[in-house]
Amino acid sequence: MPDNRDIGTSVADTSLSMVTALSAEVIVLRERLEIVERLVEAQGLFGQSEIDDFKPDETIAAIIKQKRLAFIARVFGAMRV
């Protein structure tokens, strides 16, 4: 009979690894996005309101959705036991 502590530790370790990796990724992305937004605004290309008001067309929306689903599969694929 398997020891439940091993299963719990495995799930906890996997969860902690996932959260740590995602946290590192999020902070890097936020920092880079901040830089990009400041650069494009300084260059007069577009401002925060254009980003906030952007409405993707069907093609771009499909690309965004596909990338979102692939990301979710990668992240939560680690949780498969």
C-alpha cells in the first residue's frame, strides 16, 4: 500500500515548483512589458489607452486563444500524476 505522505509531498513539491517557475516568468514579463510600453509611448507610436482599448480581429483572437490554451496545457501538464 503506498504511503500517502509520499503522494502529498510529490504533489506539494510539484505545485511549489510550478508556482515558483510561474512567478519568475510573470515578473520577467511584467518588467519587459513595462519597458516596451514606455519605449513605444516615448517614441509616439501609441499609448496606454490604445493598448487598453485594443480589440483583436478574429485571426488575432484565434492566435491568442491557441497560445493561451498551449500555455495552460504546459503549466497544468506538470500536475499530472
